[in-house]
Amino acid sequence: MGNLAYLFAAYAVFWAVTFAFVFRIARRQKSLQREIESLRRALETRPGGDVGEGRGA
């Protein structure tokens, strides 16, 4: 029964690390999205700051 405890512990650690990684990536993505929106608003308030979608727009 001892080996089963190690298996469970490894499985639990794996999922804890996976959830922490996904949570961290989601927070970073949200932060970057806010920064993009802030930069977009700053460009729109500049004279001639017509912001198009994508490159060359």
C-alpha cells in the first residue's frame, strides 16, 4: 500500500503544479490585455491617432 501513497502524492503534486501554472498564465494574459487596451486608448487620444486593426491598417 506504500507505493500507492507515492503514486497519489505524485499525482496530486502534478495537478497542483499544473493548476498553478495555468492560473499564473491566465493572470499574465489578463495583465497584458489591460496593457494593450491602455496603449490603444493612449494612441486614440493622440492627434492623428486613428488605430486600425492589425498591421498596415
